Amino acid sequence: MKMNRHTGLAFLLIFFGALILSNKLGFHLGHHIMSFLFPAAMVGLGFVGLRNGKTIIGWGLIIFGGLFLFGKLTGLFAILIAIGLICYGISLLRNKSVY
């Protein structure tokens, strides 16, 4: 098989299509991946719309997809903030300097 620039996209589309199909058939293999796929696809289609000159539709899809994706990622943001606070507290204890 000859590799060109569309081969990676083709494999990605086949993978996500198989995940969607398996989910609809009752095999919930990639439930967490699928919950991020729709908002990410909206953002991606918004960028395609912007590149093709459809600014209103493109920005609308980017904004709504970004909001949905942000809602899905809030748990990850909370974990990162907690890790940052822990690291900052440990660094304050190591320095033992009083401000």
C-alpha cells in the first residue's frame, strides 16, 4: 500500500467509524473517546468552514463545539489545578521562607 498524505486521515476515519458502529451494536468499547468525538468534530468542521469562507457557520461551530468540549474537560482541569496546588505547597515547604 502506497502511503500518501490522506492515508492517516483514512485510518482515523475508519477507527472512529468502527467505534461508532460497535457502540451502536452494544459493544461499549470507546465510550469515553466517543463523548469527546462529537465536540471535537464540531470544532474541526468549524475550522473547515472558516477555511472555505463560511465565517458565520464556522465560528458558530467552533464556539459551540468549544463550549461542549470545555464542559467535557472540566474534570481534567480540576485535576491539573489540584496537582498544581500540591506542587506549589510542597515547594513552599521546601523553601521554608516566610513572606
